[in-house]
Amino acid sequence: MKTTPNSRRKSHGFIANAFVLSIAMVLVYGLAFAFRQHIRSLDNQSKTQIKIDYAQKEDAVLRALLQIVPNKAIGAMKEGSNLAPQDYSWETIFNEAAGMANAETAIDANMMGSVGAGLTNVVSGNTGDGSLGAVSSLVSPVVGSGALVNPGDTRETSLLLSSSFGGKLPAPLTGTGTVYSRDRDYPIISDLKVHSSSWTNGIHLSADSYPLYNLIDYPN
């Protein structure tokens, strides 16, 4: 009996190693790119959150200063205030403002304890939490004056002539050397501090005619 061999044979194929490596490299690079973008996104989110945290704390400190400074200035004018000058110093004012604003932590220990005993050992993830330490780490003069603040005095020429800040400042006052020296350490309200005709930025009446009181733009 004569047989005829089957002409249809199974075809054998293969994939070149170079092709496999190319596909693998594309996948690896794609995963690496996605991972890098994810890391960048997390980094941007953390930086944004830190800015928000510190901006909120700064606003809270400024609101506290608006309450504290007038009362300290009034207290400094009272008879006998010189017996405890440290109570009215700028250092004390900023320390009290930081405490009132709770600027070191997002939630104080007493409030955390009232929420539940189980939270006493919690690790806070708030990026703005920390210890301020000395008040000099919180505030500093715009231009170095050896004090925590720049008194609004005509003697602060470095600040008044600054190209960055000079044009944005209200008209400074001028007073005696003693008043200027104390103004760097305490909030001083005195009729010895008057407007000067040498610096009239922001005032609309003659400083010579109205040295104690003048017409100024409403602060924005």
C-alpha cells in the first residue's frame, strides 16, 4: 500500500532576544518614569502642606500680636511699670503671642488628652509642629538693628532707604535718643515721638503744622 506523507507540518517560530530585551526595557523605563512622577507629586504635596502650615501659624501669631501689643503699650504707660520692665518687652510680647497662637504644635497636650487617653503617645504627622526655642528664631528685624524689631524712627535710615521696603513703609516718627533706644525694646507711646518734615511718605498734611497727629491713608 502506498502512503503519501502529510505535507502540512507544524511551523516552528522564535522571538529574537533583542526584541524581548527591547520590550523589557520599555516596561522598566515606563515604571521608573511613573515612580519618579509619583515621588515628585508627593514632594510637591509635602512642600505645599508645609507652606500652608506655616502660613496658618504666622496668621495666628499676627492676630495674637494685634491683641497683645496695644495692651502692653498701655501697661507700659502706667505708673510703676518700670518696676517690671521685662513684662512689657518685645521679647515677652512675641513669646506670649506664640503661646496664644499655639504656634509650636497643631494641638496642645491638654486637648489631645481630652480626646482620649490612647492619643497621648501618638506621633503627630503635622509638618509644622516643632519647638521654637528662643524668640529670635521666630522674629527678627527687617534690617539688622541689634533688636527684635525696627523702631519706626527716622534714625532707621538703612530700612527707610531700602529699595525693597522703603517705599512701602509709612512715614516714620522722630524722637529723642532715649525714646529711640527704649523703642527698640518696648512698645513706646509718647508725645515725644512726632512726624518729621524730612519723611512725609503717606501723610497728607504738613508735618510741621501737625507733628503729633496727621492725615494718613487707611492701612490695607
